[in-house]
Amino acid sequence: MIPQFKYCRPNTLDDLKNYLMEFQDNSRIIAGGTDIIPGFIQESKRFTSITHLIDINAIDDLRKIRLDDGFISIGSTATFSDITKNEIALKHFPLLVKASQTVGSLQIRNRATVVGNFVNNAPCADSIPPLLVYNASIKIISPVNEKIIPLNDFLLKPYETQMQKNECVVEIRIPILEKNFIGDF
């Protein structure tokens, strides 16, 4: 059963930080929602205490995929379909593109986000192996600070990460690799 909760939709990162401060103990970030809705229905312990959903899809900067001084920046609301169509990803990160093409169905790829995939940290998360191979880091914000940490350090064990209740991953950062890098997914 889906519990009752309050729905918030910030338009800016400052709005997001304010919501994270106000609802830090019982909120959950939602972008794609492909894990949260089933979690509600299954009454998963990870979702039973949620009283507020914070939908970050209205924050335009979080959908962008761009080159930025030697690395690719992937915003936290970028979907798997966005990755599969992005020229930068196609040119520099074929393993991530190939992994993104294998996720669920087209409907799931159109909705699910790469960030949500590793924040959930399910054992079947297809984005994690290529992101680890590419030495991805992530940018996390909270109401009082921001930090960039290697994805490898962020992931702890299945369904567990270093994410604190008042934090949100806003960006994946992957360094541009040498041309002779070869791999397959």
C-alpha cells in the first residue's frame, strides 16, 4: 500500500536545500521514482518512514549532460535514455551507454535515472560497474555544504550508501579517459 505523504517540487537548488533542511528526517528525493513506488507497495523498510517526497525534476540544471574541464558532468535527473542518446557519452563512455541500453524496458529507461540507480544500490544496478570502471565521482549537496566523493567510497553494501537523510546527489563526474581504453558490457 502506498502511504500518505506530502509532495514537494523545488525549482532551484536553494529551494531543494531548504526542503532538505525542513524535512530531513523523513523525506526522500524522487526523480524517476522507479524504485520508490514499488518500495511503497512492497512496504520496504527503506520507505516506510517517508512523510515527504521531494521531486527534483523541475530543477533544469539537474537534467544536463555536459563537458566540464576534463570530465563529463551528468545531472541527477538525467535518465538512462538521455545517456544513450548523448553525443558526449557515446564518444567517451561506451560502457556506460551500453549498460544504459540494457536497463529494463524502454519505458523504464525513459523514466529511471542513473543517479537513482546507484543511490538505491541494488545488487542488479547496471550503472554501477561502468561508473566504477570510469572512476566516477559524485557531487552531493546538503543544506549546509557540498562535497565531491568517489562513487567507490559512496557505495557501502547492497541497498546501503553513505547518503545522509539531508543530502542529495546532484551530479556524476567522470574524467575523460585516454583514447586507447577498450571494454564491453
